Amino acid sequence: MDADPFATHRVENQPPPFEPADLWALDPLLRLLVELHGADWARERLAAYGALAGGEILALSWEAERDRPRLRTHDRFGHRIDRVEYHPAYHRIMQLAVEHGLSNLPWREPRPGAEVARAALVYLHHQAEAGTNCPITMSFAGYPVLARDPFFGEWTTKLLVPAYDPSERPIAEKAGITLGMGMTEKQGGSDVRANSTRAEPLADGRSYRLIGHKWFFSAPMSDGFLVLAQAPGGLSCFLLPRWLENGARNAIRIQRLKDKVGNRSNASSEVEFEGALAYRVGEEGRGVATILEMVALTRIDCALGAAAEMRMALAQAVHHARHRKAFGRRLIDQPLMRAVLADLALEWMAALAFALRIVAWRERAADDGKAAKLARLGIPVAKYWLCKRAPAFVNEAQECLGGAGYVEESLLARLYREAPLNSIWEGCGNIQCLDVLRVLEREPEALPIWLETAGGQDPDPLAERLLDALPGIAEAALRDPAQARRLSEALALLMQAQLLRRLGERDPRLAEAAAAFAASRLGQARAGAFGCLPENADLEAGLALVLPPA
């Protein structure tokens, strides 16, 4: 007789927990790319952070995501405090990220491969928790903008300190600091030249009073913010401190927090400036050019974030498919499921290879004119294409779990809400494609360099047709911007195919994956949905690099 006569069922045919997982040890492609791009000296750091990301950070992320930031505009006595309160898990995640160099490693320890090493850290972090990437990215990207001017010496010195201090006080009293950013306004959105916030100069020639608003003001508990406002000489960039040197709060009024679809652990806000004190960064009228240096770096992090979301979504799907049975066989042994997972693996590999190649080009840009042109063209191309692919990718991975992937207990549900954000932040898809056109208009030699790099000495036969067609596609897009998406996609696919092909020279599994990627993305077998690989495609090549055998 059953021990419990009222038992209705036993739990079976369910996968074991995925976490804790060592995200570095589970990712041979990441390890290969880190070595290829000269960052192998950071292997121990990356190994340590990979274990943290898939362990403590992933565990904390559920609390930081579930207990959203809360805005308190006033204290109980009626004083205005404009405070956003976070769950302690958020602060612990931020502490781990800052202490491990995600916000400053290349600036603090400049050496070959440092930007690639930091990018790999961000990729590992984003797989576990995306919301904290916002202040981490903006602190990293804001540093070089401020470092050009000795006036901001105290700010840049403290941005380099690997210490996280969420206390509310002036930066003179803190060891380490973080940065936020505010560009868009209600009437303009991406058209920042339509900004109406005024910057009224003070007598010292460097200080201004800001009067106006920002519709999206991210990470409002940061110590300072790079913002755009209209000065007498035109749209200009300013550093806006949250606390003044005398210990008073700056006149930044948080009106409300955005109720976002995802990215819930991070606070995004609407603010008004009531004569807030700010310091000009760069020349008056050069605000867009000044802040674009920061934006280029934040856009790279968006592309890295898309690759990271693909990676974690795929890892979740493969883990589930290995342990779940249907119709008498494991899901991963079902031919159609295996084709879907293999196709997703190809997409993820190409995304990660592309994102880290962009970082490597940008890192060499100051000393290598060719790399500089590839980076300037590649950043908007990668931002557009990788971030555009991530939502469909995550949804496909979610479908591999069926209904179990559509409940909030599943990490896939969070990734599904998170995936569209990277394509929206730092300029939506159309903005990126228009930036591709601007690069080609200003530097027409960038296209031949791209084609030479994507073609190589011995171009893939499947790529030759696109190589031949691309100058015409570019000419048509320059003539008619409605064709800019077509151009950006072609540039991305061609480069991704070439990067995988070159990786295949180092690993036979990648050679097979590269052939399958080219056949399914550049050949006649191309289809609109994942899982439509050519009949002779090697399904094992990509899957072998996702997770080690169970």
C-alpha cells in the first residue's frame, strides 16, 4: 500500500536546477575569443567572475528583480529627499561588479586586451543580472569624456577606485562613485537637438544653472550625470552632481520612476531641474559630439548584452532539453528540436564573435586607422543587428521549455522581458542604421575596408554574391535611407560569417558551425525562422560549444 494514500502524483521528468553554474567554465567560445584578442592575462579574473555570476549574482538577481526600486520624494517631516530605495541584493550585485572592474578596468589598468577583458566580464555579468549593467556601463563610458579635462580630476580619480559606495553625500566624502546619464526629453526622444532644457551660465564661465526636464534619467541614485542642455552657444554637455560640495542636495526633482516592461532592478526616472548646478563638459554648442564618445561605448555594451541574453537563453533551453523527455525520447534527441537548438547556437556564436571583435577594433582605434574605421562603422551595425536578433532568439529559446518558460519562476521569462531593451536604449534600430549611413558619407573608404576584412584572402563562395552586391546596396541606401536596414543587416551577416570562418581555422567544431552559418544566412536556404538549417548541416558542431555533455 502506498505510504501516502492521498498522494496524487510524483514529480518526475523535470530538469534539475541549472544554477549554480560556472559561466566561464561552461563557455569554451568565450575562452577562445578572450585568448584570440589578447586578453588571456585576465583568465583568472574571468574564471572567478564566471563562478560569481552563475552563483551568488544569479541567486541575488531574483530578489533585486522582484523587489523593485521605490521612490520616496519626501521624508515623514515633509522634507524633499528624492531618494530611490533599492533592495540590498541590488547593492551587493553592484559592489561585486565594481570591485571586479566592470566599471573601470581598462582605464585603471591600461594594457593590451583590457577592453576585451572588461567586455568579457560584462558579458558574464549580464547573463545573470542585466539591470545593474546600466550604471556600470555609464560609469565606464563617462570616464574618458571627463578625463579629457583636468577640471574633473576628482571625479575621474574616484571613478577609477574599485569601491561601491551607495551612501548619499558629496563625492569628496566617498571613495568610489558612479555616473548616470540624461539625454532625452518629452518633445524630442532621440532627436536631442530638440531639447528644451536651458543652461544659464554663471559668472565663473564653467558653472551653469539648468532649468528643464529629462524624460528618461537612468540610475538616478548615481553621484553625477552627463546631460545635454541648451546653453547660449547651443546644445552643450554638462556634468550634473547629485550632491553639492557644501553637502546640500542639488535641485534635481525626481517626478516618478518608469514602470518598465523589464530591467526592473534598475531605476529609470523622469526628473525636473529647478536651477540645478552643473559644469560644462567640452565647448558650448558641441554637446552631441562630446557625449557621443560616451554613447559609442554604451552602444557596444548593448550589443554585448544582447549576446549575453542569447547565451543564457540558449543555455537554459539546452539544459532543459537534455533532461526533459517527450514522446519516448529526450527533447534534445528529437530531430526538429535539435535543429532549433543548433540554429540558435550558430546565432549566439556569431553574435559573441562580432561583439568582441568590435571591442577589439575600438581598443586599437587610437593607433590603427583601419581598426578605427571598422569600429566606427561596426558599432552601429552590431548595435542594430545583435539587439534586433535577441528578442526573437529569446522567444525561440523560451518556446523550447513550453509553458514552463512563460512563467516568472523561469529565467526565460525575465530574459524575454529584458531582450527588447538593448535595441531601444542608446538609440533605436533606425537611429543605428542612419548612423551607418553617416559613417559611410563621412568616410566612404570605410566600406571597402569592411568588405576587404569580411571577404579576406579567400572569401567563402556563399559570401561572394553578397560581397559583390554590397556596394550597390550601400549606394541605394545612401540615395534612399529607407534601404538602410537592408544595408546594415548585410554588413553584419557578411562580417559574422567571416569571423566564424576564421575561428574555424582554430577549432574544427567552429569550422562546421561556420559552414552551417554561411549556408543558412547567406545561401539560398535562408529562412525567416530559427531551426531551418540546410539538410546537410552539422547539428552537433554548434551544440558542442553550448554546454559540456551532461
